[in-house]
Amino acid sequence: MYADWVKRDSLLISRDEFENDLRKNYERMARFGISKSDAPYFLPPYEWYNKTIKVWTDNLGFKLINFSPGTRSIADYTYPEMGASYRPSDEIYQSVLDKEKADPNGLNGFILLVHIGTDPRRTDKFYNLLDGLIKELKLKGYRFVPLKTLFLEKK
């Protein structure tokens, strides 16, 4: 985590630590053939950052992004033992459909955050419902595009 939850303008790392963290991530991704030009977007840990992190990200040639608010997809990492924080996958799924229905723009340009891995204690993995959700949204006329395409279209 780079910025304090409560005092958001306070950093929890130095610039060197930030740059080293990003560099190490790209070194790891390079093992899979992914370069900076393939993945120029950066979503900070816990989706939490401040103005300084944005500037540092820009200076390194990355585009800082975040998820679009309004659904419960970000809760797909929760598990039942977390109590009131836990959100079952069917609730998350429905929250996406509810957002689509309630927003005058639907989900056009929406960035839906889904975690590729979750705690083993979460037995109802939301990502197992993605195929159905994608099919349902495609039937409504939505298309799914890479971030590069999305940001070109938003200009």
C-alpha cells in the first residue's frame, strides 16, 4: 500500500521504493513475455493512491487507472468469515446488472475490477460467473475492449 487509509496525502513508501516495486513487477511480467508497452496501465495496490503516486506513475511513463465505481465487483476477494464485509458472487453479479440498468450511460466505458485470484476460503469464486455475465451483457449490445482501445475511444 502506498498511501495511508486515513491521511491520504501521507505516503507509506519513498519514491525509490515505489519505482523499485514497479520495476520488479515488470521484471516478473517479462518472464511471461509482457513488456511495458504491452501493459502501460497501472492500478495501485488496493486501488488506493494520492496525487504524488499519480505524478510518479506519470513520470515513469505509465497511465494510472482505477475501476469504475458503482458495483460490488471489488468485493470478490471477500470470504464468509469476514462477516458483514463478505459479498456472495450472486450479489456481485446482480450489482453489475443493477448498475447497468440504473445508469443513464449503462456500462459504456466501464472498467469492472475482478480479481484473478482470491482467498481459498471463498468457495463461490465470482470469476466462475464471468462467462455468463459477459454473454448476458453482449446480448444487451455491449462489447469488451482492451484498455488501449477504451482510452482511445474516450478521447
